[in-house]
Amino acid sequence: MNNLHLAVQFFLQLAVILLFCRLVGVVARRFGQPQVVAEMIAGVLLGPSLFGLLVPEAQAWLFPWDLTQTTRDTQSYLFPASQLGLALYMFVVGMEFRMDIVAKRLKSSIAVSLAGMIAPFVLGAGLAWVLFHHTELFPERTSLMEAMLFVGASMCITAFPMLARIIHFKGLSGTTMGTVALGAGAIDDAMAWCLLAVVLASFDNNWTHALWNIGGGAAYVTVVLFGVRPLLGRIKGMLVKEDSLTEAGLVIGLALMALGAWFTDLIGLHAVFGAFVMGAAMPREVVSRDLIARIQPLTVALLLPLFFTYSGLNTKIGLLNTGFLWLMCGAVLLAAVVGKGVACYLAARATGLPNREALGIGTLMNARGLMELIIINIGLQRGIITEGLFATLVIMAVVTTLMASPIFDRLVGKGFGAEEPEPSRAR
């Protein structure tokens, strides 16, 4: 495709993606699901699993996909656009994150996080062992240890940005339940990225690279939180004029987000990690308020749906074409629910939280959503997993995220967020 045709194709794709995501969102709201969950589903439906299955010629025309990468196609522009949407979204989540309320329930957050890491990791690693020996869901280049580490990491991750959205959607910001879930989710995701760094290093046969990933990530967090953050606080007056963020302040914020995303991508971590930490370093009150107000609407409405569509184009549920593979898909889903939901519930109860709150925490932590899609996309792009296993893990991510809202309403009840606020609200 020439550049002019690519631009024409992109605008048509954009219109279809946005309108279809909104249509699915209207239906999803009837079942108590937030828009971001609807976009996960819409992305899969627009891919070969439904659209491509029903009208393959139309799907191939709308989303041309050259697996040989010999010509420029949908991947050449949809992927970077989707990554920009992810980075901006995580930048906003970082600005909304409150370490002060996490510190109030640190003991419970750590206990829930450890339980939510260890149990699903062990179950995921065990399933990977079975899949490695009895299926062809891993490429030949992937070793048994890499397979077990990758599946274990993908099973124990929590959809931290989506978790933040669901907590806000349910009115749980600032409650014990919301605070513990957010704190545990943040810890889980940080550990999962470290595990992914180890897997990628092993896959590349370069352990120095793993140390560079983890060490570079730790150095980045240190520099941003103890260097960039105080500096921004000192020059805050230059970024704000008449109680409003200046255009220069907006540009500086976006540039810092881009630099953070660039650096963490450069050292082998994902760009979303750098964007999130940079968001957490932004000055609060006027700066964060206006950055969020200017960035969030366009990011959520325009750019983030592109990531779900990109993931959906990689998802081929039709590859699960035997009873055994569907049985293994069910086993993955069961291990995910038991390992994450039940383990986090028990950990919350063990730290003294009431039964109702513990049930809510276990339900919320079981949602994987966006972060799951990110980590398995990396695994597919790097050749660690096959398209068949990718489809299995996408199904698990979608189903566990879909379960969160209705099961929460059934076990905990609607309107719980208004009943038990912390002294300091999360927003």
C-alpha cells in the first residue's frame, strides 16, 4: 500500500472501530459493564474470530494484515497508534493514583498481592507444563522453563488500569475495598513485569538484559520520583497561570510522558510502565487536574479502542478446534479464577477484613483485562507463544473481566462504595 491509501484506510478503520465500540458499549451497559470492558469485546468481534469468520473478504479488505511484513498494512500504523493510546491512558492512571491511601492499608494490600501472585503463578506454571508436553501451543524455540514462567506471569497479572476504572465506576474510590485492591493490583503488576523481563531475557539468552530491565526500571522509578517530581514541584508556578495549566505546561507533561515511555521501552520494559510512573510524578491539584481533563477524553474515546482492536485482530478463536484445546481453555479459566479470586479473598480475610469486603476484593482482583492483553501481545510478538495460546489467554482475560462487575453486584451488592469511605478520598 502507498502512503495515501494507508491514510484513507486508517480513517475508515477508525470510524468503524469507534462506532462499533460505542454500539457494543450500549449493550454492555445494560449488563452493568463499563465502556472499557465493551471495547475489549468489540476488539475481539472485529477480528477473525467473528467478523472474519462471517464475512472474511470484507474483514480482510477493511483490516489488511500481511503476516510476511513485506508490504505496509494495518499493523504498520495501528500498532504505534494503539501504543500511544496505552501510554497516554497509563499516564492518566498514574496521575490519579494515590500512594497515601495505599499506605493506610499496606498490610492487607501486600498480603492480597502475594496471595494473588503465588497461587495463580503456581497453577499457571503447572498448566504450561501440561500444554508444553501435550499440545503445540508453544513454538519450538520456547523452552519449558520459559513457557512456565510466561503463563504463570500472565495468570497472576491484574488489570491495574482497568481495575482503577471499575473501582471508579462502582464508586469505591477511597474505600477500604478499593484501596486494598488498587494497592495489591499495583504490586502484582510490578512483579509480573519483572517476571516478563526474566522470560524475555531467557528467550534472548541474555541474562544481562534481564538485569538491565529490572535495574533500569528501578533506577527510572528512583530518578522520576526523587528527581523529576521535586523539580516539577519547584517549577509548578511556571506551569500554571490564573489557576489553569498553561499550553507550555501541557506540552511539558506530554513530553515527559513520551520520554518515560521511550526509556522503559528502550530498556525492555513496556512503555506503559514509564508512562504510569511519570504520571505519578506529576504535581497534584491544578497540574494533574488539567492534564487529565485535556488528555483523558480523547485518549479514552479515540486512542484506547485502537489497542483492543489490534489485539482482536491477533485473536483467532477458531484455532481452538479440538475438544482437548477447549478443555485446556476451560482449565486455564478455572485456574485463573481460583488462583486469583479465591486466594485474594482468603488473604483479605486473614488480615482481618470483613467477609463482604474480602469477597469484593477477590472479585475485583480477578479482572485481568487490559494488562493481560498487553503482556500476551508481547509474548505473541516475540514468538514465545503461538496464536492458539494467545486466543486461549484472550478468552481468559475477557471472561474474567466480564465476571467482575456482575459477580461483585451479586456477592457484595450495588452501592457499596457509598457506605464506607476512608477519611481521604481517592480522587
